[in-house]
Amino acid sequence: MTDNNLQHNNPALVSVVMCTYNGEKFLHQQIGSVLSQTYSNIELLIVDDASSDNTILILEEYKRKDSRVKYFMNERNLGYNKNFEKGFSLANGEYIAPCDQDDIWSANKIEIMMKEWPEGSLFVYSLSGSFIGDDFENRTDAPKVYYSTIDDVHKLVFNSPVHGHACMFKKELIAGCLPFPADIFYDWWISMHAASTGVIGCIPHTLTWHRVHERNFSRDITSIRNKEEREQQLRNQCAYFLETFFQRPVAREKEKQSLLHYASLLRQMDGKNFSKPMFKYVMQYRKLIFHYKKKPFVFFSHYKYVRKMARKGLL
């Protein structure tokens, strides 16, 4: 069932919010894919985070050609999260679609998401494929696993299918999420609020292609070459995210206590020794942790990963 507010004769305004920073190499493809959307009632709001390349010249070019394009320039660099926070605050639409500067959208992305928006959801996610560098021709769709409604925050913590560049949400959700922490990914932060206060809808189509390249922001920790150091930083990051989020007054108490316990177990792990408390925890919550696995003999698949998590703490 779709949202009753989406009438074909009076389509809601969707604010596409793009944040840019020295993105001249990628902007023409991404802006082109946004402005070519089959859903026409959009505005493209671009907030530039003090770029030093030709980004502003490119934005000015598009603004002159298309009245739906508006851009804003920060006097100083705010950073990824705070830049998106500013962009969301400028949105005029009832619906907001975050947009990275270096991806490429399917031409019918917004149309499909609006048509299939699940009734009662403030936040929905579609799927994200990927391509390497400029090789869009050999792009790959999202992994073929089980995608579903997110009705428990455990599903976001352990194996989240939500990516900011592939999601949309109603603007009314934002007020309860502010302020964004500068050092916690905005899409994780918003989706955790959405799942804590309701459900996150699923639109299981690959509608966004994420460009993988050496300057991807989200690859900072995962690009650390030393495996033990990388995993330790990921454990610390996960524990910090959870401890920070659960200071908010929005979480359901049972989920809060469970995930703070998980954070405390992460703090005790070194990635080398088998943790019986972690093994017990993961076994208890395995159906939520491995929510994406739906196949025969699933218990044996779960058990394999439970043992891995008992040493590493993470999937």
C-alpha cells in the first residue's frame, strides 16, 4: 500500500539535497542524472563546502540553465555531516532525497520511490549498486540478499541495508534528529531515529549506483592496511556510535539495553581471543543480526558467523 498523499494530479515536491566538495570531476554526470528524473516536481539544492576547484563554476552553469537548481556556498568547511544538516534545513519539499556528488541515479529513481512509498513510513530505502571509477558500463546491482522493512534497530547496527545516497525521508523526521554529531554518519543517525520511532520502508530496486574511487569519504577506516588496527578502530567506532545514539530519548528500552550491552562487549575485545559473552549475545540475537539471510539450513550459516563475531565482534 502506498502513501495516500502521493496524488498523480498534485505530486509532492521532492528536495534533492546534494553536498559538494572539490567534486568537479564527477558533477556533470550526477547532476545530469538528477535533472533527468522522470518525476519532475523536484528542486536540486546544492551546498558547497568551501571547494577550491571549479565546482562553483559548474554549479553556476547549471543554475543558469535550470531554475530547479539552487546552490549555497559555505564560507568555511563544515565537514560532511554538518554540510548535509545545513542542506536538509534549506529544503522546501515535504520529501528529501540525499545525494552524493559522485554517484549516478537511475532516471526513474524518485518516481519509483514515490509510487511505492509504504504507507506510514517516514523513511524508506532503495538499493545501491556500484561501479569503479568511470566504468559505469560494468556497474553491478545491489547484492542479492533478502531486503525487508526495518522494524528493529538491531538490523541497522549489524548489517544495515540503508545508504544515505539511496534513501528518502519526510522532512518532518529531521527535527527529532538534530543536531547531527559531526563524527557519526548522518544516514546511520537518521535511520536509527526512524527505526526507533517507527519502521523503515523497503523499496527493493537498485536505483542508485555508488562510484567507488580513492577519495570516497566513507572508506577512511576501511582503507587502513593493517587488519588488526582496522578492526580495532571499527569496534571502537561502533561502540562510540551506539553509546552516543542511546543518549537520545527516542530508543525503545529493550533495544537500548541490548545494544549498549553489545557496545560494552566490543570495548572488551582485542580481535584475537574468543569471547564467550559475545558468542552468547550473538546467538541470542542471531535472527536480527543475520536478518538478510533467508536460505535452507540457515542455522549452520548463522553458527559460522557467530563464531567469527565471538573473536572479531563485527561481521
